Amino acid sequence: MEERTEIESLGEFGLIDHLTRNIEIHNASTVLGVGDDAAVIDHFGKQTVISTDVLVENIHFDLMYTPLKHLGYKSVVVNLSDICAMNAVPTHITVSIAFSNRFSLEALDEFYEGVYAACERYKVDLIGGDTSSSQKGFFISVTAVGEVAPDKFVKRSTAQKGDLICVSGDLGGAYLGLTILEREKQIFLENPKVQPDLENQTYIIGRQLKPEARLDIIQYLAEKEVVPTAMMDVSDGLSSEILHICKQSQLGAVLYEEKLPIHSDAKMMGMQFGLDPTACALSGGEDYELLFTIKQEDYDKLTLSEEISVIGYMQEMEKGVNIITRGGNQHPITAQGWNAFK
Amino acid sequence: MEERTEIESLGEFGLIDHLTRNIEIHNASTVLGVGDDAAVIDHFGKQTVISTDVLVENIHFDLMYTPLKHLGYKSVVVNLSDICAMNAVPTHITVSIAFSNRFSLEALDEFYEGVYAACERYKVDLIGGDTSSSQKGFFISVTAVGEVAPDKFVKRSTAQKGDLICVSGDLGGAYLGLTILEREKQIFLENPKVQPDLENQTYIIGRQLKPEARLDIIQYLAEKEVVPTAMMDVSDGLSSEILHICKQSQLGAVLYEEKLPIHSDAKMMGMQFGLDPTACALSGGEDYELLFTIKQEDYDKLTLSEEISVIGYMQEMEKGVNIITRGGNQHPITAQGWNAFK
């Protein structure tokens, strides 16, 4: 029988002690971590970057098919991705949660196992947070802090006309992974005896359940001495994100359908579900890849990377934001990314 | 008729634009605020202090008697209080919320009016956040950032034997304010035609609905060149907090009942409710005063302040954490502060 310890038996401070007992500190700048009113970070000669994201049960995640450890990992990673999208290196996080009494201590431990796994993987320090009960649902709020050399951060608003549009990794997989998980959930709800058929789709299910922040791309760009002219991460979907960069940079853009990086597993599953892989890549969201623009003269420095695709270029605002299809037709791009209020 | 704009009609980005349209920046260190993946803060030669708190509907607040503007103000202030409790000056906040569709845009505007009022009052900059829907309930997560001269932050664990225990302002009022509001809620639920009778208790109701962070005390201590040996804010209740300082400093303490600062309105309401004002001061919570210890030789520097009371002293751990009553009896102090899991 699985153990179940009620949170109430520990109280808030017992719970915090329990959840933070194995914290490891990775950054010399962590002067003071968990256990006081606030944490203290030393940042001499660097700029501090800070970002925060909320994840809400049944809005952002479904516990029917999301293991708590993966949820903890993903909650951290989506915030680190925002720090990377500023061309900064993540260093610290705070994690706050509110949960109903259906969660046991063992369940929270699983969640924090994922949090600590992400801290270990990205060498960031958990330095604080808050825990509370809720009447219904699991709420997660993570704040991530990172550092960047003075004025080396990259905004969304500074792309220039003629800049090349690049994206890391591949797109659309996370959405197709979600589609499989949702299908299996429906089958399970109709007949709980049926075993889930995940069709060995470990790649695209992994894209949904265990995304990564592209810190490796930030490090690669630094190594190659390329500073993107604009950058953001792909959380809502490529079409939504390129529209942000265009709007904030007051420019238009052209993307080429044939250049969009799509994993072969994603193509196959897309066809199986009757979903256009290009549409999944444009509107899917949750891939947590980096979308960035570079000066044309930097192109040669990045050609050796298999992890970076050039997918288009920036143009005058008046020319619009368009995609050129494989057939050579031009269509305007509209935001159909994920929306937390629909 | 009151206007009601559905959030869905704006979408997340429209909502963020709307809620942040009047942001004012108070700190030169705010290099980049709302509107990108992350905010950027410059902190040359200072240490960064960071703290986060979650507020959950029907756990931390009841919207039946909490005006949304006050809730926004309080959500910020309780976080700034944590920064002050580190002997630091708050500079930046992020505010994340999740809310169900019973909230209109006008309701969120009221909440943010309170957030901005607190930013204005304390000269802190709102630099980011996240918004999401929830299936049920209103969730608020605020992260506050502050700065302090290198190694001038004050922890809970560094009190010394013989140090004097001080507290700012007065205690117990916030709890009594809550007691009045809860009573009026019950009366209203039984008979919605009865008008609330707040008995002109503006002081203690204000203590509950619109607390302040004691930045003025931090500034006064700096002016008088007093660095507390340990400090924390009174959020859960004096008894809970002094036990934290004792545990973390590995010491005991003596408090004097007659020295506990209690406002005359709180004494009066306590008697009216049949509640011992001392018990309210010890266990009430939410007063957001500062509890701190000072070296005995610093005592003379603070005697002129009417806002600081000396309420006891630190002693050997073996002697315990006790209160000496007006009658001269000694009782051990036990934590009966507020608990988010009860």
C-alpha cells in the first residue's frame, strides 16, 4: 500500500523544512537561500533578469496524464526558458504552490523531485517560495532570476529589416504529444480497462511532458559571438511569437513553410491525426524553443549548428507577416496560439 | 448599471496591455520592465533580496468583505514587509494572478488600482507577472525584490543572548478587525437586509484590510545607525515569530505582557468580544509589524521613537521562551499563530 501523509500533520513550517531539506546551492551569488523572510543574491557588475509564470490545474496541465515529477520539472523549465529568451543565464528560482487536501506529502515530494531535477540540470538555486492550501485545484507560481552582462540582454523589439529569423530545435511536437495524451485520456474515461496506447511516441510525448530550456543555444551563441537582434521563446506558438516580435519591432516578416523544422515523429503523428504538421508547428505552442533574429552577416557563424534553422527574414511592416507555402503561395500569419482564457 | 467587460474579449495580451498601461517607473535600476520575456534590474554594488508570497481566496482573504482594491494593496504590502524584514529597501515586484470567469475586467482594474497604489506609496516598480484563468477561486502570487548594502541584511538566526527584543507599532489589531468583519458577514448571511455595524472601528478594520510595510522603521534604524541583530515581520503572530527567531538563533527569550504594544481600540474591541487583548497580540497575526533584536548598548538610540517598543530580551535556550504576565507569573510561549493548512 502506498504511504499517505497528510500535510496538516506537519504544518506549514514542517512542510517547508521537509521540502527543502535536500537543497543544493550551485551559485556563489546565493548569499542566503530558503529559511528567512527573503533570499539574498549578490550581483556585482551584472544585470539581474527576472521572470514569473503561473501554472494552473486543468488550464495548463491535467493531472490525469501529467506525472507530478514531470510537472515540477516543467514548471521550472518554462521559467528558465524565459530567462534564456533574454540572452541571460538562469541562476535562481522561487517556487510557490497552493494545493487542496487531496494532495499528500508523498505527492508534493514527487513534484519537488522534478523541481530539484531541473535545478540540478540547469545549475540554478531554489532560494524561496511559499506554500498554501487551496479549496480546489493545484496552483504553481515560479519566479526565475538570471544574470547577463550589462546591456547584453536581448529584447523582442529590436529586430531590424533584413534580419534572418532563426528557431532552435523543432516545432509542433509538444502539441502532438498533448493530442496523444488527450486521446488516451478520453479512451480511458470511456473504458478504464483499456491500457494506454502511446505507440512508442516517446519523443513527442516527452516534448509535452518534459520540455527543456535552450540554455545550450544561449551558450552556443555566446561561443560564436552572435548577439541576436531580437529573441523570445516559443511558448504559445510560432505564429503568435513572430507576431509579437513584428509588432514590438514595428516590422513585417516572411516565413518559409519548407524551412520550418518539424521532427519526423511529429510529421507522422500529425498525418495519423489528420493534422497538418505545418499548422502544428505554427500554432502548437509549448515547444519552448528560441525564436530569434540575427544580422545577415552573422549567418555563416551558425551554419554548422544542426539545432538552429533559418526560417525567414524581417521586412517592412507594410508588407505584413506572411508565410510562403511549399506551393509558392503567400498567406498572412494570424495568431492562433494557445490562449489561457479560451 | 455597472459595466462588465468579459476578459475573454481582450485575450491575455490585451489584458496585460490594459492592466499595465499606467505603469510608472520609480527606480533607476529598472532597465527593462513589463512587456518582454523577463525584466532586467541593475544592481551594481548592492545585494538583491527576493521574497514571494501566495494569497488564496477563502484561505487568506474573503471577497465578501475585502474590497479588491484593498486586496491588491495588501498583496503587495505583505511582500514588501518581508523585504523590510531583511533590513532591505524594496525596489521591484512581479504580480501573477489566476481568476475564474466571475471576475470582470472592471474587477481586475480595482485589484490593480490597489497594486499601483502600493507601488506609488513605497516607490517600487511593477516589472512583470503572469495572468491566467482558474476553474475556481482567485489566486495571487507576488514576488518582491529589494536591495541592501553588501552584507547589511539581517537574518532571523543571529540574535545574541542579552539582546533586547523590540517590536514596531502595535499588535493584535488586524486579528480583531478580522473578527468584526467575520461577525458582520455572519449577520449578513443570516439577514441580508441588516446594514453592517462596523462601530466606527476604522483603526482596527484598517489594520486588517490595509496593512502597511514598516519601511519607515528600516529608514529610522538606518538613520540612528542601529543594525538589528535579528529581524522578521509579524505575519503569523508574535508568539510564532519569536519562536522562529529563538529556534534559528538557538536561544530562549522572555517577553513581558505589560510591554506588549496594544492599541486602545484593540483593547476595547477585545473586551467587547470577550477576547484577551494579550492573546490577540500574541497569536493574532497579520499586523505586519517588525520584530527585531538589538544590542543593549543600542537601546538609548531608539528611546525617542514612539513606534518602537522594547518587549523583552533573549536568554539561554535552556531557559525556554516565556512570557511574564502582569501578575508576575511565567508561562511558556507556544505557537498558536495562523496556519494556512488548518
